[in-house]
Amino acid sequence: MSSEKMVEFKDFNKINDFEWEIPLTYRRDMQVPVRVFASEEIVRQSLKDKSIIQAVNSSSLPGLLNYVSVMPDVHQGYGFPIGGVAATDVQSGVISPGGIGYDINCGVRLLSSNISLGEAESEIETLSNLLFQEVPTGVGRGGTVSITKKDFARICETGSRWALKNGFASEMDVDLTESRGFLEGADFDCVSERAIERGIKQAGSLGSGNHFLEVDVVEEIFDTRAAEAMGLMVGNLALQIHCGSRGFGHQICSDFVREFQTSVRKYNIVLPDRELVCAPLQSEEGQRYLAAMRCAANFAFCNRQLLTHRARAVFERVFEKMAPDFHLRMVYDLAHNIGKIETHTLNGKQTKVCVHRKGATRAFGPHHEEIPSRYHLIGQPVLIPGSMGTASWVLNGTDTGMEKTFGSCCHGAGRLMSRTQAKKSVRGGDLLRELRDDGILVKAGSMSGLAEEAPQAYKDVDLVIESAVGAGLARKVARLKPVVVIKG
């Protein structure tokens, strides 16, 4: 970590109630300012860890454009803060694994249903037991499908298209996935044998940590037109799946963080923090990382699709007699740990950039060519999961967000406590009972793991949403309340 002093509240320039800037004059090595999109309360809260100084450190990377954006769910990460967005020029800029994260394409998928909680109530316990039984969770658990190395390579290079070809997805599932579930330019030859060993047995598995499968009820709708386009109705069940590329993506990140320690010396890149290691995007090392990262991203898209297939089978087994036309319909699937080559308007010109989103969600506004036709008029769905016992939110991207943050928004509530602090403060068994008393059934493989993800370990997600909406990054569509939570 940089030896520079920590940021204080007096170092910010207030732009408005939800935008604050640390100017270039704060530190000599800054290439661009840092812009925080949050209420004063959240800004002050964020100064309790190293997340804001990490954003300042990140602002020193070569080739950055505009400013480093910090989301209201910000907290300390590896190198970059979680909840950080940075765009580099594709010709003169760098790519940094720390700006994307270890769990490449960790993301969220939302599915809607036409069955109400009232109709389903008598079967909720059965549903929770079957989901926990049928969906592989936990560290090291194998996936739902057995695949060859050739299959694995195809998944890495074609993403959700492999699931579609093999009967695990519909055309609608693929169409309603960010980038249609596939990043072009993935190259399996850029992936290490160790990464392949870690990933090949994990296709169709949830993992552990903050990953979850959650049955929700639509509690409130704020935008009827948008909710109708998404198939969300008050009182009906919905399903969220939150997971990523498992040990495969983690190993790819580890491999290139190690390699880039040499790259920064080779290209004479001076960094305030070694965790920010990077390589010029157009260098041989940078291109190999980009190709390997895309393999992990494609694997993650396919992984969430395989989990969807398994969850649908469980839902239909439980509810088919109750509702013959019952089906879990895709709302959207998006990434929140990813690096993408995108074109954005900067100073009135269309500019190609490499957007690093770490703990940040793509949130494109209406009429953008990359969002599905059914959402063209309303903007891309933005999925913000809560923290097990709290609400989750569905938002829409805006034109304002396109201008301010390269079309990005927050990705969750954001941690307040470290996992170690949470385990010291919360007993998993007590939490399980408290949540059940609140009408939330939780199935977890570990009580200590459950304590790490306790609601009190996170910020108030409703306040985070107020900041994102107040800053104009997104609009409210619906609020979801958890009913069943499946954890690793």
C-alpha cells in the first residue's frame, strides 16, 4: 500500500449531494481525478477503510480517461477498491487484473415467475430443501455437468452458446444475457494448466463466500412499464443467482498478477501500490491477459446458465401441479467484475476504451445497441442484490450514467465489516433463527460462512440505492424481498 497519508473528508470537493471529487491537486502522481457517487454519510463511512486511497492510487495508472469512478457500495479490495470503475485508452492505456478482480465475471442473474408467494407458501420448505440438494455449493464442490477438456475449451471460447447448443439454454436466455453471454476474443491457449484443473470440474456450481441462489418475492414496483417488460409483478416469486468463474477465474487472475510484476518493470510503469500491477493493453502480455480473462468471463456466463437449468428443474418439480404453465423466465444476466472494450462519447467524440468494472455493474441507458430489443426504450436492467436478510433492487440504466460513469452503477450493498470481524460479531446459528423468524429460510453448508455474510456486515442497501439514483446512474424499477437463501 502507498505510504501516502489517508484521505480525509476535507480533501473532497463537493459537486452536489451525491457527487464528490478528489482533484488532481491532491497528489502529484494522479493522472485523473477521483469521483465518488454517494451521499455524505456513505462518503464519510468509506473513509474507515482503505478504499478511497486505493481509488487515488488507481488514478495513477497510464492512459486513464475522464476520472476514476467510485460507487456508493465501495469497500476495500485488492489494489482497486471494490465498487471502482476506470477506463483506459485502448492504444495508450493499460489493463490491470486488480481493476477487474479475482472472481472474473462474478455476476447476477434474475428470473421472474407467474406464481405468487401466497400460492407457493405451502411448498416453500420443500423448495428450499430441493434447491440446496440439487445445486452444488461450497468450496471445491463439483458442478452439475461432467465435461471433457474439449467441452471446457468450447465453453471458454463460446460462453452461453455452448449451453444453448447442448440443451441447457433457450434463445431468450442467451438474448437476455449481457453481451449475449459471450465475449469475442477468448483464447483457451492463454490459460494455464493449473487454471484448467481448477475449473473443469466446476461447471454448474455456485461456490461459497457471498455467492448465493435466492428466491425472492416482488415487494414493490416503482416503474410499471419497466416492470412489465421484465415480467415482474407484485407478490410473485423471482429467482436470483449470484456467482462467477469459481477457481478458474481466480487462478487466471493469480497467474497474470504474478506475471505482470515483471511487466511493470519491463515497460517502466511506476506504481504507488504493487497490487495495481498492469501491462499496456496493446502489449503481448496485455493481450494474453485479455484473452484469458475473456475465457473466465465466458465460463461464468455459461456457469450461471447451467445453474439456471438446474433451478428450473427444481421449480417445475415443486410447482408444476399447482401452475401448469409455470416457468422461470429470464429477466437479465450481468457481470460486475470484468474488463470490456467499449465505445463511449468523450468530449463529443466516439472513443474506444477498456472499461475496468470491479464490483460495478454495467448500466447502459435506453436505445443502446448492445441491450436487448425488449429493453431499448427503458434501458438495461441493473440488478443489485441485498445481503441475505435485506432487500434486493432492480434498476434501469440511464443516459446520465452513460455520461458520468461509462454506463456503470453499483453492484450490491458493500461490506462494512471484514469477514473476520463478522465472524467475531455474529453467531451463525443465531442468525439462522433470526432470519427464519423474519420469514426467510436459509440453507448453508457452514455456520461460520453464514456469519461472514450476515446482513449487519453490509451497508444499508436502500441507502446505497438512494445514492445511485440520486446521482442519476439508474432509476428504480422494483424492490425484492428474500424468501429462501441458498449459501455455500
